[in-house]
Amino acid sequence: MAVSDPVTVGVLSLHTSKETKAILNAAEDLGHDTEWLRAENTSVSVTDGTPVLEPDVDVIANRMLLSNTEQPAEELGLANTFTQLVPMLNEPNTVLTAIHKLSTATALASNEIRTPDVTLALSGDRLNAARDRYGEEAVYKTAIGTHGGGTWKVGPDDPINAKVGNRYAFLQELVDQEDVRHRDLRVYVVGGEVVAAMYRYAPDNDWRTNVALGGSVEDATDDLPEEAAEMARQAAGVVGLDYAGVDLVEGDDGWYVLEVNPTAGFKGLYEATQVSPAPYIAKLAIERAGGEVDDDRVRDIANVLDDSRPTAQPPDTVASATEPAVIGYTEEVVLSGTSGSKTILAKSDTGATRTSIDTGLAADIGAGPIKSITRVRSGSSKQSKSRPVVDVVVGVGGNQHTVTASVEDRSHMDYPVILGRDILENYQVDVSRRIDGDVPDTPEEEE
């Protein structure tokens, strides 16, 4: 099949992201047709014994973002349906291994790829019993997480639970080097080859390196250690992903693979390296469908991260991309920490920069440990107060957000939780909607 004989590349993505747009634009730039498979235009039917997927595509690049959804199995099931009809990059069974960090760790370890020691237990007692194996500081993570969310550093006396919210959690060995600024390495692998790599450095007052959390980046492509490059290639292959962001960390005794991400973002990688993985993913999809690609053209367009609106974007997505879900003046939310979860009534406050939770509630769920102290100005007061801040997972309407919340005594106030702009920026606030009915407010201090 010649380049003049185009194939149709579909990208399966129910959310709007620059990565999805970039892959679609790259496939079109390489001379092929595209379709964006999402809620507005996608269906599958079985009629008279014949299954039909609409829109009609020759191959699918799977970009389903599963890690921040409440029920990832629902969307995995959708992807599994589609992959029975057309070839798919990052097939559902490989994504299932990748998004569950313990499943990833066991797959890697079984194939002699070095990973940090981990323990997942189905009961809190068994997990706490394993705490002594991990020294003075250990990493405590949810098995499925996103953008650094659901990750804590815990001491020997910090209580931990087998679950954080509805997600299983586990202990992991903290891998670091003495007297070296904390960093990790993201290697982007497509089709078994490294296309770019970057070092990620933790921001001030944090130890996590995620770009979404404010971490800084540095190009590592040209001086990538061969040991790390080979481990990244092997890790993507063992998990079975066609494209992946492989995260590694260097300890005093060498490199370890931390995670293998099936929907790793491009923003930080492009910022560091000026290389977009999108054309390489598009090339792999086109060739998987039997099409041909000009390799020189792939390299040329990889110098630009084209996330402009693609031709394949359905018209209705313009509105849906700019109209967030609605949240009420009061909402029932689920707060989760290292030792438990609670369902609580919260109030939306667009004037508050960050979410705030009651001191007693923070203690009950094991929010923390305390990361730092912040200065907060309350109401009309010209003076600011010092408050500790902690990491907490907040479940709102089926979505999960990990935020750094301030802690204060709210026992004298109507609501133990104030949702700040760190969460509300993802929603449209309808002040007339209240989960607790039309209850008059008692005066309380606003942040």
C-alpha cells in the first residue's frame, strides 16, 4: 500500500487532551485519514451476526485515561470490545497491567527487571505488619493513581490502610541517592525504540517529580545511560505496551523501574527535549494497519507538538471541552488519607485558593504527613494565619483529585470541608444547587 493509499487511524479518547490532538494531527500530516473515537460519534453494533464499529477505522491508538476514573474497568471493557474488531495499539490487557502498579511490578520482577521492593496486602493489619521492612522512610501509594496523586512518604509510626478510598494501596521501598537532589528519569518508548527522555526534578517542599505537581525537567535524550535505556525498552516490552512513558530512578546500586505509563503526557517531555512522541505513535499505528510512512517526515514534524484542533474532532466536543461538569454550592465528597476514608458534606468556595479540611477529620482519615506551613488570609481580616498543609484524596462525582489541603479547626463551622479553586477549577459551580437542601448559613469565616 502506497502513501497515496491512506489508512484511517482512530484515536480512542473520551477526554480532550493535547496528546490525543497531537496524534491525530500527526497521522493527518503523514498523509492518512483520522477519526477521534469519543462519546459524540462512537458506537458498536451486532446486526445479523456481523459486528460493526462506527466510525470505521483501520487501526486504533488507545488513549483511554483510566487512572482518575472511579471505575476503570468500564472503559477497559469498551476498549476490549473495539480491539476484537480492529488492531489496537496499547491493547486493554497490556493497559490493565500497566495502570495497576503492583501488576506492573510483578510483571517486571518476573522478567528480571529491577524494581523497588513493594508490599500490597488485602488487610490493613498485614500491610502495617510489613512496615518494618522498609526502614525509616517508605513510599505509600495507591495501586492506581495519576499525576503524582495518591502518593505519600511515610515514617515508621504513620498509620496506613490497605485501601485509600476505593483504591488498594501498597508500600514501596524509597530509592534515592545520598546528597543528590531527588530526581527520576522519564523515557518515552514507541515501538520498542526510545524517542526521547528527560530528567524530572522535585519542586520545593515536595519529593515527587511529576510535572503536573510543579516539577522541573531537563533533556536526557543525548546522554541517556545505556543501562536505563535498555531497562526502559525491556519494561515496555514485558508489559506489552506499544508506546509508554517508563519512569526510572537511580539508587546507589543502579537503576530501578518505577512505573510504565500507557497514557503518559507529552507536555513536560516536549518542554525538555523539543521532541513530540505523537508522530512516532501515528507512524506505528499507520504501519500496523498496513500503511506506509515517510520516516524523514516523521522526524521533521516531531519537532513540533501540534495540539491544534484536529480535523477529526467532532463538532460537539468544542462545547464539551469548554463546559465542565456542574458542582453544587454543597456537595457530598469522599475524603481519603493513609488510614481511612469518610463521606463528608463539603461547601464550594470559589474565593478559596486551596481546599481546607477540619483538624479532627484530617486525623481520622490519616491525611498527611504535614508537608509545610502556609499563610492564609481569612475573610475581611488583614492578618494571615499559619496553617499546616497535607496531601488528601478528594472524590467528587466519580472523579478523584489529589490536592494539598490546609488543615484548621472547623468544629465551630457548618462544613468540615471547604472545596477551593484547586478542585473547583475542574467544575462549573451552581450556587443554587445544594445537596443538603435549602439550609440557611450560619455566619462563618471564609478563606
